[in-house]
Amino acid sequence: MRRELEYRYEGEGTRKYIGILLLFTRWPVEYTRAARPCAQEDRSFEGFLHYLAELEVAQRQRKACQRRLKEAGFPTEKEIADFDFVALPSLNKKRILDLGQSHFISQREGIVFLGPPGVGKTHLAIALGREACRRGYRVGFFTATGLATTYAEAREERHLQKLERAIDKRDLIIVDELGYVPLGQGAAENLFGFFSQCYERTSLIVTTNLPFSQWPQIFGDERLTGALLDRLTHRVHIVEMQGESYRLKKSKKQKEGGKTTKTKS
């Protein structure tokens, strides 16, 4: 194939440039993929270079996206397309799809998913985060308790500035399960510091099972909670999700299926 292409462009005096191009192309397979169609379509050498460059860019973009998805630390793969909107008729599907365009990140806005356990808050948070990765944004995923622990360890090991620099490099950070476990004073102060750092600099997605009025239960201090909510709810999309737990419904179906099987047998 290399001989074929060199022969095809030999009259244009470009053989040496093809050799140089191959040295700087990280994926020789792209050369083979580009050579045949370009030769068959009788493209100019410039057309071949353009086509090869497009393949190179596409490959680099795919690899960069894979790196962003990996470094985000998502606990599982979730997509908007897999979400059961029928089970939550009160949830505005168009609104979720619009948020999936990731415009809220460039505008330094946030999202808070409010609702009982099992309605899909984490699913949508991860799905929006993965979509952001595909659009070129750097994302980080933490549980609320995990983030508080990370801060505590960074303070203890005197690496707090290093952690804050790492957070500054993220365009979007997801804080999952805020409110499921009460926080001690130190953890509450660490999270307050985190939210203060992100204010109008880094977009946030927060999932919680508690309404804002009950957040003092999480942080144990009304003044601290008030200051935190003042920052968090500024320029934020609040998405309330009400419905029966997916896990509970699945468990019920499994039990009903087991009863049916026993009855038939």
C-alpha cells in the first residue's frame, strides 16, 4: 500500500513528504486507511493530507475523551438515553436533554438533584458528567463523605493546596449523596471550604435526598448551612425528582415473579 501511494503521487514530487508525514503520524494504520480511498478517488496530495489529518484528529479526540472519562472516576456507566423517564412523569425530559448540552458548565452554573433514594439522581448526575467529558470538559466525581475524607486527609498530610489545585483544573465536579450521612464539624467545614472554592469558578452537580430546609441536619450549624446555600443556590438549576424507588420496584417484581413461579410449579 505504501508503494502504491508513493507511486500515485511520485509525479508531484511528494514522496519524501509522505515519508516525513509517516514519521510524525502516531498511528500507521491511519495511513493505510487513508491511502486506498484517496488513490481510488484520484485525490490530490493536499486532499490526501487533509483526509489523513482528519483521521489523526478524530483518533486523538477519542483517546482524549477516554482519558477524561477515566480520570473523572465515575463509579459506573450511566447514560441519559438509558434513563426511564416514563417512571418519573413529573420530570421534564426536555430540560434534562438541554442540560445534557453542557451549556451550564461554560456559564459556571450548577445543578442540584433533589429527591428520595432510588429515583435516579445519581444516574442523571453521572450521565451529565459523561456527556460533559465527551464535549471536552474535565470532570470529577465524589460522594459527599468521600470528598470530606479527601479534604481531611489532605489537611493531615499538608497537601491541601495540591488538592485545591487539582479541583481548580476541573470544569465540573459531581458531589453525590449529600445528606445521606450526617457530617461532623470538621467534615462540614471542609465541604464548606470546597463549595466556597468552586463558587463561580467550577460548575457543580449535587445530589441530595433532603430539602434545603433540612440541610442544617447535615452540617450541624445553621449559620454555616445558610452561607453554603447562599453560594450553592446562586445560578443553579434545581431538579426535583419524585417517585418510587427503582430498586424497590425491581425487588417487588422479582418477588412477584418468584411467587408466580412457585404457584405454577
